[in-house]
Amino acid sequence: MDFDQIVADYGPLLSRVASSYEANLHLQQELLQEISLAVWQAMKGFKGNSSVKTYVLRVAHNKAVTHVAYHAKQPHNEPYCEVENPSPDTSMSTEKSVSQTSMVSSLLQAVRRLPMQPRQIVTMSMEGLSYQEIAEVCGVSAVNVGVILNRAKKTLMEQLNHEQ
Amino acid sequence: MSNKPNDLEALWHQQTVSTVDFEQLQKQWKILRLKQYFYLLMDVSSLIALPIIIYLFPKELSTFELVWFSFVFVLVFVMSLCIIWMRRYSLGFKVDAGNTNEFVERFRLQYKQNIRIAYWNKILCFVTPLIFMLYLVVAYFGEYVQPDVLLKKGKLLMGISAVCMPLLWIWASKREQKFKKRLAEFEAQWDVQNSAVG
């Protein structure tokens, strides 16, 4: 599969994986580049045993694990960074746009507060992967995926409702 | 927000996304490949340096030095194999090699091996001067090398021992501490996860 096509199809997904691991925008962009490079290299080894999306997500999360291993220190306090925040959708009214940006930001913060495995599972679920596909990526049973996912979603809902 | 988990999915997809810089990606790939070639060159040159010396300067070397260099070469060769063995978790360490749990486990094991490699490098800092001294003592008392030549070699070897070995020890010690810290931080991240879902 052509890499341009992969980026076109899965670029936004890769960006969301990066944002679930890294709050600092500069490091987030760096991680997105690292993940994309890893996916580019790994596509040669794709044998079609799973869907492209599952394979891409497995590579992306494994690469993110590497990122965590090298950068895992104290939680980031989002220092100044020269990368600009992507522009929000201008088609909405300002009030609605601000409210939505705030909700998305709260969700991202809540996701990043989750421990690693529930974070991976919940983000893959939100990307539309089935329990079985998530189980293959994470190396846990599908039953465990269900248990972890329910707990994680409950935690996210509680945190979002608490912040509102 | 309502309490429907589907709302989470909708919200998740509303986040603004960054784009991949393809040109930067190609640059990164070139740098990555160049680094790999450089490391390969360093590994190969450290292995073949002694055979090249033995091959190029056979007449300048006494029989004793020939035997000595061959012995050191065997030692370096065995040590290189040991280090390659210790690096087995990261050699061929591809991001598509397994599921995330396996990947995390291999990462953890590689950190432990890196700590061991750094420890053995520290030991090497003490062993190398001993090998140098043994060479000088045997060459001196066995009268295998001309005294003036031996004096020059002695100064060079002692200079290397006095300057390079302490620097190498500091470097290895820092690496050992760095990997111990990283391992602890990495394990803490994943232990939190285990206790949360267990």
C-alpha cells in the first residue's frame, strides 16, 4: 500500500494516537512524526493477517510505548511550545466552538490521566476497533478488554461530568 | 454531556488533528539510515582493527606480539558476541513484532540488559589497563621487544589507561544510572496500569 494513501487514510487517526500520549504540542508533533515513520517502515511487513487499521494502530501504539519509555518522567506541565494549536472549525458559532473545544480538551486530559493499558484500549475502542481486534493489539483476552473498557469509559464519563 | 459512551466517541473524533510532514519524514529516515550505517561501521572496525594490524605489519611485530594480538582479538571477538547476545531484545526489535504487552516486556528486558552492558563496560575499564600492563611486563622480562620501542609503547598504553579509561568509566557509570532510572520510570507506568485493572 502506498504511504501517501496510508497518511491520507490514517493520518488523523495517527494524530489522535499521538495526542493521547503527549500533551505538549511540540512533543506531540514529534511523536506523530515518529509514529508515521514507524508505520511507513512497518508497512513492508504487513501480511494481511489483520485489517490495515488494526495493524497501523498496533504499530502506532508500540511506537508510542517507545516514546513513553524515553520521555516518561514527571507529568508534563505543558510549557511554552512553538507549535501552534491546530485551528478549530470556523464553521460553528463562537460560543458553540468554545464549548466544544473545552469538552474535547477535557476528554483528552481525562484520557491522558488513565493508566497506559486502559488508555490504549479506550482510544482504540473510540477508533472503532472490536474487542477481538483490541485484544490482538494489546495481548489480553477479549473478556479483559470488555472489563477494562467499561471501567475506563466510566472513569472518563465521571471526570467529564465532574468538570462540567 | 449525557452519560452515553457513544458521546465519547463523537467527541473524540471532534478533536483537531495535526498533519504529517512528509518532507521531514524523509529527512528523518535518511538520518536514521546514516546512523545505522555508522554504528555498523564502528562495530565492524572495532572487530577488524586487530586482524588488519596483524596483516599489514607482520614484519614489525615480534612473534610474542603476534600471539598477544591474536589473544586480544579472540578476547574482543568473544566480548562482542556477548554484547550482541545482550542486545538480542533490541536487535530486530520491530514495532510490528508483537502485541503491546510483548513489546513492553521486551523493552523492559532490554533496559535490564543495557544496565548489564554498562556494568561490564565499567569492569572493562579496570581489565584493559591490566591487559596493557601484563603485555608490558611480559614483553620487558621476556625481552621480546626492543627497550626503546617498549618504552614508547608503554607511554602510549599508560596514557590511554590514564585518560581514556576514567572517561569510559564515567560514561558507562552514567549510562548505568540513566537506564536504571528509565527502567524504574517505565515499570512505574505499567505497574500503575496493572494495579488499576487487576
